[in-house]
Amino acid sequence: MQMPVPDSKVLAQKSEILARLRTVLPDNAVISDPVETRAYECDALAAYRCPPMLVVLPSTTAEVADILKICSEFNVPVVPRGAGTSLSGGALPTADCVILGVARLNAVLETDYDNRFIRVQAGRTNLSVTGAVENNGFFYAPDPSSQLACAIAGNIAMNSGGAHCLKYGVTTNNLLGVTVVTMAGEIIEIGGAHLDAPGYDLLGLICGSEGQLGVVTEATLRILHKPEGARPVLIGYDSNEVAGACVSDIIRAGVLPVAIEFMDRPVIRAAENFTHAGYPDVEALLIIEVEGSDAEIDSQLARIIEIANRHNPVALRESASAAESANIWKGRKAAFGAMGQINDYICLDGTIPVSQLPFVLRRITEISTKYGLDVGNVFHAGDGNMHPLILYDANKPGDLEKCEDMGAEILKLCVEVGGCLTGEHGVGIEKRELMNAQFTPADLTAQMNIKDVFDPAWLLNPAKVFPLKASESRRQA
């Protein structure tokens, strides 16, 4: 994966830049030792690494503004970083950049249960947002698998979803407002603690912009009342295609579970060995959860089981207790980590129409055979957000490149059937050269023109989202 050539002038000014940053930050908030900056050389797409020039760890929005003013003055690229859980290289540094980590921006600033919102600093972890309100009967809905670690800032950058997004939507559906600092160091407020903000929908522009337009330091999030109850059911099939057809039929029938998750045999076995969740040994497993009162749950599950039985499941089991339900979800949430015990892998993030699930699953198997690389499928089946895990050997010359080629073919397949390159992981560096498969030159130009407005020098999160040649030409213009 090609990275931009570092700016020699910026590197030559490192000592001066460091000295200026130390005038606006405490000593322990600036990291310059190459041994310590190496901890920030990659995110969860660990196949690619590049130590940054410097790392800064601000604690306030004002400190972020000061940092960006200094970096803008010296023409220094800035890579915003949440918890580093990005699977697309969204927080990968360049050799001449300053990593701006938001981990210390983690406070709860305001909670309003009457109006159902919470305002937090953007470095706060996803799961801890629910932790701050659950004793009062509320929760924050988006729940990516990395929710124990991932930061709200990164969720906003990538418009993250999670298992329960089928019913509750992704980050953009649960985001009310943000405080954003531009590359010029200007602090702007977008949206707020109300249903609909006046003026242009800049909030929709910021959410999913992958740190290309500004650094989000605070977020106002929608919180919801906890449902009365919830219950998952496990449904096993003897083929991926049949499981995909079952999902398609459930959605077509107008049934709206809170979640429909899919795992195939390699992922099922890995998750079971890791968590002992009690999964059946089948080719494909669906976890379908519904919520509401006991009567509502019974009614919805009866309808889902009726549809599932038309496809002749080889295993079907309703959860019988809260502990069993928690264990079922523990296995699903741990699936990515469990697969990491088996082999190196790259996790894709294509999204397709649900009706195309059977066809795309069959084609993924064919593509896997073509490249000679195994693949495990685990994804949010209800909204067609697929996460094929392509297994490869990082120590085998050529295997990574083969893995990338296979991934590109799968993602192009997603686009061909009416889907898109990414659902919640973002483009980052992983898919930037595939953007031409999704967008026309005019489409990309329009998007890059927007970045010109917010970040004229193209210093924020360089080498991401847009094809490298195009973004580098804009930066040098």
C-alpha cells in the first residue's frame, strides 16, 4: 500500500514544532521519543505501519484548537486518532504527521433524561456511554463489536453501526450535535440537543467524514429507554446460501428484529472454542434477537421461527435465560478476536441489498477457491453489512498482496449487485483505490471540493479516502 512521500521541510522543523506544541500542552501530553511514538504506528489494520513524527494527547477542545493552529502554521499533517480500532487504516500515520489522540477527552459533560440526550467528550468509549446512563433505565444504541474499546470520535468518523443497527440505526441516526475544530483552529458547533438543527445539514456531512474535515471533540448523543426485555434465537443451516435466503425472507415479510447476525462454520468454531457460547456445529448460524414485552417477544419469535422452518434448519434454539442470552452475544462480539487466534486476516466491510445475500455468499466461496485463501463470514445480515475475514500468512511473501486482490474483487462484487464499498469501517487506506469502482470522476471531484472548503491545504488525515494520486495533487495545489 503506497504512502505519500514525507515532507522534508516538516521533518527538518521537528524540534521547532515540538517546542511550540509544548507551550500549549503539559509535558506528559506530548510524545516525541521514537520508542514511544511506535505505539501509534498502526491501527487495527496492522498489516500497515508507519511511526508518526510526534504524538499529542490533549484534554480539552481549547488544546485541540491550539494544536491545529500550530500544525497549520507549519503545514504539518494531522491524523486524528480515537482508540485505534479502525479496521481500514483510518488512523494510519504518515512519517511527517502529528497524531492527535483524543483518549484523554473522555468526560461526561451533561446528561438530560427528560430530553433523552447525553453530551460527552469524543474520546469516551462507546460502551461507557451506556454505562453512564443504564442505572437510570437508558442506553446508547449503536454497538460495534469493538464497543468496549472504540471511541465515540471514531464511531462518528466512520458512522459505525453494530449488531442492533437493524432496528436503531447507525451513528448518524443517534447523533444530535458535535463540537468540531477545523484545521485552522476554529471551534464550531453543529447541531445540538434538539430534534432538528436549522440551516444546512452539516452534521450529516461530518458524520462519516473519516477525520477529513475537522476534529470532533464533543458529541451530543441520543439515549433511549431500555426495552422491557429481549430474547435471541439461534438458527443453524447446512449452507450459507440457505441461511442468506432465510434472512432475505424475514426482511421481506416485514418482520423487524432488533438484530440479525450471521456466522459461518469457521467463525462459529473459533467463537465457540474461545467463549464456549454453546453454538451448534453447523455450516451457518443466525442469531436473531427481538425485544419488547414477553407477549411481543413471543409473537415476533413465532413468526421468525415459522419463516426459518421453511428453510429446514438443522438447529434451532431460543435462549432460556438472561445468562444464556449474554453468552450468545459474548460469542458474537468475540468473533473477530477469536479468528485472530487462528491466522492473520483482513476484515472487509462491503454492504449489499439483503435480497442479494444468497448470491454474494456463493460468489465469495468461489472467489475464495480462486485465490486459494480461506474466508470466514461474520456480519450484520439484517442490513446487508458484510464482514468477510480473509485469512492469510503475514510471513509468507506475496500472501498479503493476494489477500488484497481477493478483497478488492469481493468489494467490487458488492458494488456490482447494488451495494457499496463500506458500511461502517470507512474507506481509510484500505479502499481508497477502489473509490473509482463506486463513484464517477464527477462524484469524487464534488467530494474533494467539500474537503477543500474545510481543509484547503489537505492536512487532515492525509492519504485516506480518496485515491492517493488525486489527494496528493490537491495537497500540492
